[in-house]
Amino acid sequence: MSKPDKSEGNPPEQGVSRRDFLKKGALAVASLTAAGYILKQDFIKKVFLESPNDSIFTSKTQITLGKWSRKALYHTSRGGLVECSLCPNECRLDVGGRGICRSRVNVNGVLYTLSYGNPCSVNIDPIEKKPLYHFLPETKAFSIATGGCNLRCKFCQNWEIAQTNPEDLKTYEMPPEKLVENVLTAKSRDSLVKSIAYTYSEPTAFYDYMLDSSKLAKSKGIRNTVITAGYINEEPLKELCSHVHAIKVDLKGFNERFYRDVCGAELSEVLKAIKTIHGEKGVWLEIVNLVVPTLNDDLGEIQSMCEWVYENVGPDVPLHFSRFHPDYKLKNLPPTPAQTLIKAREKAVEAGLHYVYVGNLATEKGGNTYCPRDGTLCVERKGYIVKNHLKDGKCPTCGTKISGIWI
């Protein structure tokens, strides 16, 4: 990871603050491919299509199906044209076309997924790394990802896999049956392995693989967690929710222009997904906001976001503010100042949220869970070292139930 340049360089033009200068520069970089965006379809054409006058994704390269590739869910076909309905991008693919997610392709008029049984990343992580703070603390998640993503975030921390076609990566042969077998083997060696995490890139891009794996894992007593940007349509999301136990959504900002120019997505669709998840019984929800200097760090905007969370999903959904580190196409920006994250947390607490955290930065209170009634320290965290003081999921002092899935 590159380190920020600490030198001031040449001063900005007179009458423009350094912050404004940085913001203009960052927006210029982040908006290159989205210049001229007016409507969603115009945006998609300009960023993703080979011809700006086209409305259908085509490809000049030969697409070869992988060993485990299979027909994809959620699409309609008309002649040779395929219309995908998995996510709000709703790509229309001509024969040989590839969707924005890089993983769904039209082969002879049939939609296939290239991301199935072929994870490019496999690790065992602390559940707190996701981050999920109110879901099985001190346990570990068998974590997998394939290549591809249906967003184009300029600050992507895992761009090497998220912004790469699945077939161009070194992968493991691991269909759902083999994945679950590997998890059970890991669990027999380490009893702290309790779940699978579909993570790192964007699980929506490997939806079919995730869904089938979740069904099988659940039948074997393994929990399923999804680490996602939440850019998915309601019907497939609801089907997924019936087989998973926890979902962490990256709410990347609270501004439509930021979402369009910097992430290649629509804020309204993500908010809809968050409300859908919260409404599904048996699914634990947490939200993360990566605070990017000059782009989505306006405290008034952050306050509005916190108020939206309170009003739409309630005070007990954990909200994490995460520190940005320069990466991918935004290496020109500095890391998020500590004070920005601390103030963001204060805004969230003022809005009435009970569980607010600061990630990627050690702070006095930002990693801990406190009782919303009497302020007792209930779960103490220093990095991935956790001390759980809860008694049957309740405050050890006053007995107030602390929202979450603790066992």
C-alpha cells in the first residue's frame, strides 16, 4: 500500500483552500469515466459499453466457459439477447456479451456465470475483520471470493480481484460440496470456525455460487455471512436472505453524485437493499461507511446518513466508520484524519444510534460495545483481540439485552 505524500507541494491558487483544491482534484480523477452523466443508462453506456451509441453489451473476445460454469439465475432471454435482472445495472447482453460484474456472460443466447466453484481467494479470518461486531464474536469465518464486481469504486481496496475477469485469476477448484467439506474439516481442527464469509470482492458477482453454497452449508449447521455493497435487486436479495445469517452492507456515502461518479452505482438502490435486509427475519445486519477525505466526509451529510439509519432500520443496527487508505485510482488522497472519524462517531451517537464503531484506526471508544442504558463496557476490542463481558447476550450490570447474535 502506497504511503501518502506528506509534502504540501505547490500551493493552490489564491482564494481556494487546500481542502477545496484536493476535492476538485479528486473529483476530476474519480469522474473521468462518468463525465457527462445525466441518466442511469447514459452513465452505463459511457462507462461500460464499447460504443456510446449502443445499449447492449457486446464483446469482441472469445468467452470460454469454465469447468463449473452454469446457467445463471435471474434473467430473461429474447432471441439471442439476454437481460440480466440480478442487480440494478440490469445489463442487456448480446451473444458474446459480458455484464458489468465481469462474471455473467451470454453464450449462444443463454446467460452463464463464470464465477462458480472457482474462488480466487480462500482464508480463515476473525469475524471482526469483516467487520461484524455483533455476530458470533471471537469466532472465525472461512472466507472466499471470486473475481468480479458490479460496481467500479475508485477507492477499491481489493481491486486486483474485484476489477478482474474471473477466468484471468489463479483459482481453487471448490464447488459448493467441496467448499462445505473444507469448512467442516477446518472446523474439526479449530472449533472457532463457525461460518462462511462471502467477501473480499463482491458476492453479488458470484451470486449463484454463494446461494448454492449457503443452502448446503446451512443444512450442515454452518452459518453464512455476506460482505457486500448491497447493489442487488429485491427478489434475489430476499431469496439469499432466506439462507444466510448475517449481512454487512457497505454504505459508501450519502450522496447520489458520489455514488454515481466514484462508485458507478445508485445510492437509492443500496438504501432499498438495506431496508429489505432489515425486514427479513433471522438476518443480522451491520453497516459500514468508508470515510473518504473531500469526497464523502462532510459532517452534515454524515449526520443525514445517521438519521436515515435511525429512522429506517432503528438504533440497534451497528454502524462502522472506516478509515480510508489511498489505493487504486484515489492514491492522490490522504488517509482519513482521526478527528474526522471521531466526529462522525459523535454525530451517529447524537442521532440516537446505540452501537457506533471506528475501524482501521485505534481510538479510545471506537472499538468497544457499550450498554445503551447505563454505559457499561460490554465487549472490549483491541484489534482482533476481544473480551466479551456479556452474560447471555445482556449487559453484565443492568441486564439490558445487547442486540446481536452472540452464540
